[in-house]
Amino acid sequence: MKNYINGAMQKNWKNTPLTNKKGISAGRVFRILRRFSNTHILSLRRLIEDITGINRYQIQFSEKKIPLTAITRIIYRYLQILSGKPYAYVVKKKEFIDNYFFVNSRVLIPRPETEELIQNIISGGYINSLDRILDIGTGCGNIAVTIKSKYPGAEVHAWDKYSNVLNIAEKNAVHILGKNHGICFSKIDIIDFAKNDASWPCVFDVIISNPPYIGAGEFACLEKSVRNHEPRTALYGGVLGMDFYISIKNAVPRLLKHGGKLFLEIGHTQHTAVAGLFNFFESNCIILDSYSKKRFFFGLNYAGYA
Ligand SMILES: C[S@@+](CC[C@H](N)C(=O)[O-])C[C@H]1O[C@@H](n2cnc3c(N)ncnc32)[C@H](O)[C@@H]1O
């Protein structure tokens, strides 16, 4: 498994061995810091492991010395965690299927249900090796980069409305797949695209999207750490959370080949509305996630609609 961010951290440590006599033992650092909160002990273990490489379950009694520079870093990050910042933003990375992706507060933190969506698509054999594939709302690039890594011969396009988001996606593509990653990143607003009539030069075999789909009522009830830290532009999908599905529906005739496939992540209360919207696929199904919630829409064999 690649872990370039940890790799970079370990490099900085080359000249400061953990047995440095000036340091304090990892166990002592852990025991002092855990007094500040009973609810963040796991995050504290993960943080110390991330920074020192010491296994999180052996930290408590570890006599290995941690240099002061690393202790400062641990304290600084732990204070961010205590203030409610999501762990992934504090350590600036999140694992998604086989890779770690750089993330910061400009992009949504990839979710386990999105991993499930992609694993279902891959294990279902829905993608052919030379397909032309579009990821709408790419965020940190987790879907596009994972698909390209599994199907190197596919032509993968990734769209997002925001250049600062696309910069992060491209950075991840370069780190994970190399400079010649081959993904075509474009700054395209799907809401505008759906409204205008401009022709599009190519059609796709597969469209995948995890668009913003939180409605107004649900938005107010989101966990504080999500509402206060993750970008609203990646979450809010209009009053009913349906705006992006409507735009994708309107864009499909210009984007999808006849016989093409559409895969969407959806909110667990949106299955009826989404299935109704995309009833022009020959096979149209809602897939459950591992908690038996109706979380994914699979539209197979697009037959065109008037
Ligand atoms: C729910 S996030 C999904 C991020 C990533 N694909 C994932 O699955 O973790 C939705 C993404 O849609 C992008 N987005 C928001 N409005 C958009 C628009 N009008 N057109 C295209 N992308 C948009 C956001 O910037 C965000 O990156």
C-alpha cells in the first residue's frame, strides 16, 4: 500500500532517531496527553503512530524516546483534534481503497460508502479496460485516480467546478499514478453544463458521480465536525438535495453513449426520487450499502430519452 505522506514524514526523521536521549518516551507523552480527553484516545494513538511509526497499540508502554520537535507536532495536532477538526484534515490524508489521498478543508473527506460504491462497480465487472469514463465532482480525485489505477487503459475524465479542488485532485494523481497519470481534469460546472446546449465532443461509456446531495433540512442536522469543517459546496445539493441529480439527468443525453452506464451515490432517503428521475435506463437498480441502506443508483444500458 502506498503511503507517500507517511513516507515524507519518515524522511524528516532520518537525522533524529527515536532513541534521542533528549526526548521523552512515547508512553509518557501518550499518558500525559490522554488526560485531556476521554473521547479522543484512539485519535491520539493514531496521531502518535502517524508521527513516530510506533504501533498505536504499543504506545502506552513504549519507552522509545520522541524528539522534542515531534512532541511539538503531536501537541499542535492534538489540539486541533480537541477543537473538533476532523482527523483527516489534521494529518492531511485519508485512505481510499488502496491509496492515501492528500486532503485539506477545500475537499470533502472521502467516505467509506464511496469506497463501497467503487468496490461494487469494480467487483461487478461493469467497466471494460478501454472504456471512456467520467467522474463528476471529483473532489480530491479519489474516484478518478482509483479507477485509473485499476483500468490503466481507460480514458478517465474528472470534472469539478473549482480550480482549487482540481489542483488537489491533480496533485493526488501525480503522487499516486505518476506524472503521466493520463487523467483529464477539467473545470466544468455541471449545473451550468446541464442548462446550456453546447455540444460536447465525446461521449462516455461510464459516468460515476458522488455529487453534493444534502438537502436544507438535513444540512442543519449534520455532525458539527462536518458542518463546521467540510466544504458546503461539496455537501449541499439544494433544498431537497436533488439539484445535482436533476442536472446530471439533463446532461446525460450529451454525455452518455447508448448502452452506457451511470453510477451514483445517493442519500439514503433519495432512492425513490432518483430512480424516478433516471427511469430511462433499460435496467435501473438501487443497491444497498453494508448497513442495508439504499445508497447507490446503478443505471445500466442507457437507451436515450426524448
Ligand atoms: C460530495 S463531493 C465528492 C468528492 C469525491 N468525488 C468523493 O466522492 O469523495 C462533491 C464534489 O462536487 C463538486 N461540485 C460542487 N458543485 C459542483 C458543480 N456545480 N459542478 C461540478 N462539481 C461541483 C465539489 O467541489 C465536490 O468536490
